[in-house]
Amino acid sequence: MIEITRRNLIAGAACATGVSTFAGPLPAFAPPIGRQVPGIYRYNVGDMEVTAIADGAIKQPLPEAYVRNAGTPEVNAALARLHMEPSRITAPLTAIVVNTGTKLVAFDTGLGPDMFQRSKGAVGQFHANLAAAGIAREAVDAVIISHMHRDHVGGLLTSDNNPAFPNAEIMVPEAEWAFWSDDGNLSRMAAGSIPEINFKNNRRVFGALGKHVTRYAAGREILPGVTSLAAPGHTPGHTAHILSSGQKRVLVQADLTAYSALLFVHNPGWHVFFDMDGGIAESSRRRIYDMVAVEELVVQGYHLPFPALGHIDKAGQSYAFSPAMWNSML
């Protein structure tokens, strides 16, 4: 009697098809693709449709004195608790476009297509992903800037330094515009410092736009269903926004927690070196997150893991982020 085993069946099938067998793993049928598909995610806020659009992610070794009031061992321990790679910082970048029903509104614009080329596609993906989402730049009615750091304003220009959103009203916080437009402030910045780099980048970007911008105040409805919320500290005029439609509301937090945002959600008292005033940034963070927790608002971040959407709850003197459940249908 012939004993039928799994080994015999596999060998017999191979012989029947003319395929030889050998010891060891078979080669893959196709080479690895090695890249992601476009980063796009949609959800509704009442009658509004929000499209989260990835600009990529910055990855770099943990900078020295990354947190001004915590040492590297403490930061690495916190990264380990969050299952993040120690001694390394990852900063996702996610902008959004909101269809309010009457206007198509972008919130921040990523690093820009020039950085896409320089980074070999790691960042600066916003324009390409916008097109993949079926949104034409020419169709955007307004671009709301939360603050004037280069990872938020770079995408206002094309790779050849022309306006990327030719039909859009460009809206900038008035306190932010006043600070970055002041030559006296520029003169006080250390050569080669991050603020000086941002000053020069803003002159480049808004010079190419002809400085045709609308300045908006905090604490007002600046477009139907869009209310600005003062959140200074990261920069002097840093501004968050609340989207409202019907009974639904979402906080668009921008850089309330900057760069590796999860680290600072869980450690809200830490002052990242990107914050121009760490104490004020912490106060803004705690004030707004306390409101979010009490009012149970959904939060759309800029540096949270894509699609950068979820809930922030109190956890003692800290906070915890819970990502929103992925919806396959709107």
C-alpha cells in the first residue's frame, strides 16, 4: 500500500505540471514594490467631506536636546513605551482638504514639490496625493494656514515657484503674519537657527505670491463652519480650527503637539525645541486638550500617524490618543 502524505501530494503535483522540486525556499513571484500607494482618507463631519492627504514623513536621528526639559534617556524610554524606535524621530505630515458644501478649503500644504524631489519622494507628497484624490489645485477656493513653518507653507508654490492654488484666497493668522513680516524679529534670530530659516522661507514663499493674503483673527468664524482658535507657543500666532456641521465638530489641531506628536500627547509638559515658547505652547496644549476631552471632540492632527484622526482623553496629568476606527464607506 502506498502511504499518502502531504509531501507525496506536493511532489506528485509538481511532477504532473512539469515543475521540478528542490529543497529550500521558492523565489518570490514578483519583486517587492518598495513604495506606498497614495495616502488619502475621507470622512464626513456632518454635511462636510474631509479628505486627509499625506505629505509623507520626516525621519531622522533623535536630535540633541530635542526636548528642552527632558534628557535623551527619558525621551528614549518614552519612545519605547509607545513602541517607537529609540534614538530616532518620525514626524508624519498630514494636511486636509474640506468640502464645506459651498467651498473647497485646504488646511496647510506640506513641504512642497521641491522637497519631494530633494527627498526622493519621502516628503512633499501633498500635490501628487491631491491629484490622486481627484482634487484639482485650481478648484481650491481657500487655503487656511495654521502657522508659517515651512512644512505648512511650502506647498503654496509649485516646483517652479508659481502659486500652486491660483484661484484660492490664502488665509494666514494675523498675529503670525505680523511676527514673520517684522524685520526687527528677523534681526534677533541666530544665524542658521530654525526660526531664521523659517523667516527666509516665508520671504521666498510669500514674495512669490505677491504677498496677496488675507489675515484672519483668532476666535472667529473665518469661513462658514470654520472657527479659528488661538493656540500660541509653537509660534506666536499658531492657530487651531474647529470644523462644525450640524451636531458634529472636529478640532484641526495643526502643531498643538509638534513633530513626533504622539510623544507630546503622552508627555504634554515636555517642550520640544521647535516650540518658540515652550511654556506657552504647553499652556495652549493643556487648555485645548482639556476642552477636547470634556466635549469629546474628534481631533485631526498634522503630525499624528496617518490619517491623523482620533480621540484625545485625559490620563491623569497627561493625555492618551486613540485612533479613529477606519471607515471603508463614507
